[in-house]
Amino acid sequence: MGLQPLEFSDCYLDSPWFRERIRAHEAELEKTNKFIKELLKDGKNLIAATKNLSAAQRKFAHSLRDFKFEFIGDAETDDERCIDASLREFSNFLKNLEEQREILALSVTETLIKPLEKFRKEQLGAVKEEKKKFDKETEKNYSFLEKHLNLSARKKEPQLLEADYQVEQNRKHFYELSLEYVCKLQEIQERKKFECVEPVLSFFQGIFTFYHQGYELAKDFNHYKMALQINIQNTRNRFEGTRSEVEELMNKIRRNPQEHKRANQFTIEGYLYVQEKRPAPFGSSWVKHYCMYRKETKKFTMIPFEHRSGGKIGDGNVFLLTCCTKRNVDTIDRRFCFDIEAADRSVTPVTMQAFSEEDRKLVMMIMFSALDNIGFTILRKCISAIETRGINDQGLYRVVGVSSKVQRLLSLLIDANTCSEIDLENSIDWDVKTITSAMKQYLRSLPEPLMTYELHREFIIPAKSGSPESRVNAIHFLVHKLPEKNKEMLDILVKHLANVADHAKKNLMTVANLGVVFGPTLMRPQEETVAAIMDLKFQNIVVEILIENHEKIFKTLPDSTFPEPISVSVSPPNVPPRQSRRQGQRNKRPLAVYNLCLELDDVDNHSPPREDTPTGSMDSLSSHSPTPAVSSSPLEPDKNHLILETYFILCPTFSVLNRRARAVYPCEAEHSSELSFQIGAVFEDVQLSREPGWLEGTLNGRRGLIPQNYVQFL
């Protein structure tokens, strides 16, 4: 049961029950006062905690903004750029969120703390003052009344009348004060219901606004988050694709490091200890140097470098080597020593120590010592047979032949006496997958790849950045720098690959798939290194550009003014804004995210290839971001046997979306790869596109790109 009302008429009776009701009202107001004091204390603690949280969030945001992932190699992929930019995006998101939290903290003081403090001081404080007066007047009234009742009846009449008058005046004053107090008590009981609750409502309104703004920020951030998930998945796929290759290279080098020496300008290089003579009686000391020798120029360079001294590089010495002789054990108390003499050194000879006898022999040995027609025939025969018999075969060039049959066919083709006798177009002895594997194996067994070691890096650079047009122009320019025979053979091959790609609806070999297969074949690096493995994805893009622009690249001359050095620019990823189409044009529809799975065919294994292997999109990535790939190992020039063929199967790593969606905004296509539609259009088989902020879907039998924020999923 709630508080009973205080009737004004009861002020005149001033009954015990009236007094009980007053005390109940006073107790309720005291409880309200304590509640407000506690609420004010908690509110101030909340403000302090909010400020501390905001400061911590801002510091966290600064840490995200200032950190940058480094990449391996000399250029980032589009996915790596987006991942790197994501930390700045996260930082901006937190910064914007904390700006709203700061507004909330300021509003708590104005909307909650100050109004409640005012109510407690002005309203509850006034009631307390009224209570003091009421209690004082009550005591005065009843004390005066008792004193008056104790007057003797024998007093004179004027005295008694005066006393009666004073009692009556005092009683009236008490009743007036009692009425005012009762009115104030009931007024404050009603006033607290809105003057206390209204600030709380304002406070929660501020909280609701803060969380709503956070929700809006999250919605604005959602398209970037979804794109980032794809970028992360792509980098994970590339990691899985290159990890096995890196480990294989590491094991090869571990087994035989000398066969995997990095190609550079020096004939030999490594650490040697150099004897440095000191004035008597200090004798001599042995200082470790990193030494490099070029046999062509006979220049010998040695640089002091000691790991234990913090790895500081000293000043190097360069001189012309004239003689190198072995030091016998009886002439020096150290093993593995030899002397070198230089034409331009005043102090000769210089005594050096190798790490082992084997190293000394190698150093001294080095310091002492100094596309034919059949290939075109092989290529044309294979291409003619493939285009006649198997241009529509699914997985063409991906499905490998049996190794023993491939080796036998290639042996016959390489021999000038038997090459002309083989009829690949009509013979049932050689199936299409054996012919394709033999042709690829021939190209890989060339002493130097068709696109040469010399131009390898120059071809890779434009594939890493720049506009689609600049990439094509750069590749066009570089192709015409190739030796004439190389360019002629490359022209024949790429023209054939373009024909294969034109039949992709049946053979499922898109430009992107062909780039994966032929990138390592045409552009293998001179040495197997981690850096070379990281560049595999860019080799594929170069091949895609060649296929897509075959006529322009091989049938026209490049712009003679095109600059040879091509700079690598790094730009942040471009994503479309929320509820708006991307400004500008795309050259190709982006490819969905796929993983590259490596499968090997055992020697003499006649089991049929997998026919249910899904392939990638019908488009290439040459004008967009690169796809990962895994390279097959090339044959050594002096070996006649064939290595096991590898082929790639493009298989979806995940299906983020595969649903129906309805258009909530109309859209007019700005490019042939986009779909135009009206409100209410229903799309089938909707999936995430590789391009951030866009989906792929089918409408009225046509597949194309859809702005992600223009549709609602059903």
C-alpha cells in the first residue's frame, strides 16, 4: 500500500494518525534523498570510468594506426595492401566511436548530475527546512497550550482574556504552518516522479543515441569488414599455396647448398679469416671478413664483419687478384690456409683461412680457372593436334598424362629422325593429355625460359601495380625486347592459349587458369628462393595479360617513348561507399576467391583424371589483384628424363553467400560486367565477389556484378 494522502482538515485535528502519515511521508522523502545521493555518486564514477575507457580506447586506436605490416618482396598484392590499411580503418572506427562516447560523458553531467543535484538541494532541502519549522512550531504550540491550561482561574478577567487571545493566535499560526507543510510534502511527492525520472530518461536517451551511432558506424564499416575477410582468406590461401614450396626449397638447399647458390655478379662469395699483422711484439690477429670474387674482372672484395660486435660492417677493400697459392702446414700453425697476391696492394701476400679443406679447394679452383628449328616443329605439331582433337576437353593442360608415356613421346619428338614420322592429329597412341604434358615439359626443359632470365624481373614489376592499361603497355614494350626466336615462339604459344581460352565454356580453362599453368613454365626464375616463390602470383598475371592482349602485343609495335623503368606504386584499396555505386569503370569482372590445390599423378598411373573438379571464374585477374600459384620444378638442361608433371585444380575454399536477394534500390549499370535492375528484382545464386562492396548474381539468365548495399537477402 502506498502513502496515504494528507488531508488539510486533519491539520486542525492533528490526530496521532495524522502524525503517523506525516512521518511516513517524511521517511519516503529521506529515502528519496539517499537514493539521489547514491545515484549522483555512481553517476560521477560512471563519468570517470567512461573517460578512462575512452582514453584506453584512443591509445589502442593510436597503436593500430601507427603499426604497419611489412611484406616480403618489393611489392604488395592488393589483398596485402587492404590488410595493411585495415589497421588504419580500425583506428578510425575506434576514434569516431570515442568521439561519440566523449559526447555521452559530457551529456551525463548536464542531463543527469546537475538536474538531480538541483532537485535534491532545492526541493528536498526546502522540505527539510519546512520540517524544522513545523517541529519547532508544534513544540511551541503544545508547550504554550499546557502553560495556558495551568493558569489559575482566580486570575483577573483581563489577564485571562489576554491569555486566551495569545493561545488562539499561536494556534492559528501553527495551523497555517501545518497546512503549508502538508501541502509541501504532497507537492514534493508528486514532483519527484518527473523531476527525478526525467534526468534519468535523458541519460538513457544519451546512451541510446551513443549505441545507435555505434550501430551506424558499424554498418558503415560492414562493407570494409566483409572485404577484409576475403583479403585475409586470400592471404591464407597464398600462404598454404607457397608454404610447401618454401619448405621444399629449404630441404633442397639443406641437402645440397652448393647447387642452390644465388645467382649474382660474384663467382664465389663467403666468409674467410684474414691474417692481419701487428707491430712487434703483438704478432698477428685473425679477423673474419666477408669476401666476394668476380672471375671475369678478377676483382676481389673483402669486408670485415663480426657478428659478436653487433654486426657492424667495416670498411671494405677491393683489389685485383694476381695469384693464389696453398699454404703448407709446416709454414703456418693453422689449417686450411692459402695466400693471395694483388696487383694494387703494397703488402703481399695476404694469408687467408677457409672454414674447411673443401672450402679451400673450392676457392682456389675458382680463382685459378676461366631455339632451334626442332623446337618450333615440336610446338606446332602439339598445338595443331590439341586444337584439332581436344580444344574442348575439360581441364585441358590441367589434367596430366602418364609420366612414362609423356617421356616416350617427348623423346620421339626431340629426335629429328622420328619427329617427322609422328602423326599426333590422327594417331590413337597419343591422347590429348599426353600431348599437352609433353609440350609443357619441352618448354620447361629449355636451358632458359622462353621469357628469359634477363627480363624476368622487368616482366614482374608492372604486374605488381599500376592501371590495367599501364600493365598492358609495359608488357607490350618488354615482349619486343625478347630475342627474336623467343618472341616468335611465344607468339605461337600465346595465340594458341588465347584460342583455348575462347573455348573456356566447354574446356573450363579460363585465362586465369591458363595463367596458373603457364606462369611458372614461361617465367621460371633463375634460382629458387623465397622471394621468387612470393613472385609466383605475379608471373601468372603476366601470362594472363599476354593472352588477353595477344593481338596488340604481338601484331603491333610498342610505343617507343614508353619508359623502361616501371615504378611500383602503393595505393590504398578502393572500396565503394555504403549505398552508392563505385565511381569509375572496371576492365574485367573480378574473380571469386579460390584456393590452389596441388595434385600429383603417380608414375605409370593410368587412373582417369578427376572430372568433377570445379574450376574458377571465366575471367582473369590480370587487370585486378593477383592470384596465388604454385610452380612446377623445371628440368635441368643436361637431363633427358622427365620429372613428374603437376597440375592445378581450382577448388572453392568457401562459399560465403549462395542465396537469393531482392533489389531495394534501382541501379543502372556503369560497365558491361554490372547488372541493371529496378526495385524488387530478384537475383539468383548470389555470392560474394572478389571486389570489395560487390556481389555476383544472376538476373534473367545473365550473371554480373551487383552493389552489395543495393540488395536485401531473402
